[in-house]
Amino acid sequence: MASTPEFQHTVGKTASLSGTALHTGEKVSLKLHPAPVGYGIKFKRKDLQDEPTIDAKIDNLKTVERATTIGEGSVRVHTVEHVLAALSAMGVDNAIVEMDANEPPIGDGSAQPYVDLIKKAGVTVQEEPQKFFDVREPMHVESKTGALLVLLPDEKFRISCTQAGPNNRFTQFLSMEVTPTAFEREIAPARTFVYYEDVQPLMDKNLIKGGSLENAIVVRGEAVLSKEPLRFADEFVRHKILDIIGDLALVGRRLRGHVVAVKPGHATNAELVRALAREQTRRSAMAVSRAMPAGNGGLDTDEVMKILPHRYPFLMVDRIIGFEGENKITGVKSITINEPFFQGHFPGHPVMPGVMQVEAMAQVASILLFKLTKTSSRVGYFMSADQVKFRKPVFPGDTIFIHAELTRARGNRLAKTKCHCVVNDAVVSEGELMFTFLDK
Ligand SMILES: [Zn+2]
């Protein structure tokens, strides 16, 4: 299966699986459905009103305590890493994971049940090419607890992992190329393991109501307790690799690179994914043409002012360079020392206020929304800003490229956009902006 890795894949038909949720101990059934190209992996909560879906993307990552939890609004899905690892390693890019609970079945604590499920459903090739993340230069993240993840350029997706328990007990090492065949044979059967000293507090916190020796290996001192004997002498490092693959799936692209991991855990895995997502954002911004078009394609200042009511000194976009498809727009603003805000921000050390960059994002995004609504009777109002980060200062003389992408539209009422400002090929600020449409 998945013999054409350069194309996207989904499952051939719906297949289902039921079992027990690890944390709540409740019964849960899970269905894997085919999904169209570009859909990615989304979890659907069939048990909730309106059956909300949650995108398996790093932006939706909520917690990493022992397992990986994603969510949007108040909706959560816990322990997504094993099902994501199986989908990603078996080459499934697009699928709906429908569940009637907040967590997939734990099965035997490995990814084996999900590999079986995917094989039952089949993997079929789709028409669109695959999206890759190619590692171009070394990146790394580390934690105070000694976890270290290094990402190196490689033509293949490889993982070299060192696992070590307390006092370096059960130190194990494995290096492999991640392919569907290797995953199925070497990684998928490896089960979750816990240290005895960690189990009691988890039980006290009610974090593992469905936990038993049937779905986890318990390590106590030198002894290994489980219902079934170890499946591999180095089962622990194999499960660590499984978790890395599952967490890295939150990038939403196939990785071409070599992950070198020392004592990895969900928290550092997630941090690496965040770093990859930031780098991807930077690259996408670079890929946009920066030439100033005349006439078609972009909008000059006059045209911008026909759409936006803002005027000097509050017009924060000079031109629209272009639109990409229906959902993307790039604007430009040249910042000069004559901007009035430099007088007070700060005398002798002029720095563009971050809020003015957010305003610039809002203005560019509202031009995109204006184009989308295609009607002049409604106007988009800037409602809220989330996840706003200012990464680098902006100085007089800088040219800001303002990118906005529509990420979600609910009916005709609400729209969510992801925006970022770029100066000299570096992201200087970013944020998620929400808009509401009202009649004029
Ligand atoms: Zn795991």
C-alpha cells in the first residue's frame, strides 16, 4: 500500500473499531472515514451536539501531560498520538476519525489496532500531490529534564532514538527509516509503558481509569509487569518512536528529515512541531511573489481606499500585492520615520507599536473578506485577536509584507484568519483574527 508516496492518500472505505478509553475507562467506538484531498486528519465528536470536528494540527494542541490532547473552543480529544502515528506512518493524509467519546480506544496500548483498522479500510491514492516539509538546516529543541530533539536534513524520514528510564535504567537505542512496512513490523506493536512510581499519582488524579496490565507495561525497579511478555527486547524505545511519529503528524505535512531524539516526551515533541510550523509559515511567506503588480492582480492605494474607510494616519496598508486563490492575500506597507506614532514610541528609539501591526493585519484581512463576500451591503468587523505574538521589532525604513489567510468561515456570519507580518524574510508578528459580518 501507499506505493506512490508523492501523492496524497485517504482510506478506501469506512472501517470501525471499539474499545475502552484509557483516561475515562468508558466504552468508545471509532470510525475511520475517507476524506477529500487537502482535508488532513480531523477528529469528529459524534457524541456532542452539532458533531464538532477538530483539526489534527499543532495550533489546536492543548496539553501534553502523558498523552497529547487537541481541542478547539471547549471541545477536546485526548490521547490522539497512537491513531495519528498509524495514519501518518501508513501514508494516510486525509481522513475523518469519528468517535463517540473524547478519546480513542486504547486497545493494547500500541498502534497495532489502528494499523489493522487502516488495512481493513484500505489506502487509496488521490489526485493531488503530497505536501512535504523538507528539513533544510539543523533545528533542535531541548528541555530542562534532559529531553533533546535534533532535526537534520535527510532525503528520507528517519528517526534515531535513545530512551532512558530513571537512573538510566532500560537505556535503549534504535535508528530506522519510517516506512509503512517498517512501521507495521517494528513500531506499531510496541506498547505504552509506565514507571510504577508514576502510576500511583496518575490513579490518584483519575488520569488512567481504563488502565490495566492489558494495555500498558508497568516497570517496577528492574521488573517488567505486563499481561503479555515483552514483544521486543527494546519495546520501550520503539514506543517512544511511535509517539514521536504521532506527535509529528501535527505538522500536517510529510517530513523529510532525520529526527535524533534523546529521552523524548510529548512536551518536547510538541515544541519541535511548533518550531516546524513556524518555519513553514516563514517559508510560505517567502514563496509569495514580492513584485509590485500594476493593474490586475493587486490593488493600488486608490483601490484600497475605495474598500477601506481608513485614512492617514490610520491606513496601515499601501497596496495589495496580490491574492492567491480565494483564501490568501498579501499587502505591503512601507514604514517611514514620518509615521506619527514614532514621535512618542519611543523618542530617540523609534519602534513600530505592535498594535499597529495587528491593525495592519486586520485591514489586509478585511480586504480579503470584502472580496469574498462580493457584496457591498455587508461589512466585516474586527472582533477579536488571538495568539498574537511580536517576534521582532520593526524600525523606520522597514517594508512590511502583510499576509492573511482565511482559515475558517462559519456560515455568513463569522470568519477566522491567520495573519503574519514579514520584514526582511523574517516573521515579525503574527496573530489569529476573527471577524463578524454585519449589514451596513
Ligand atoms: Zn504512546
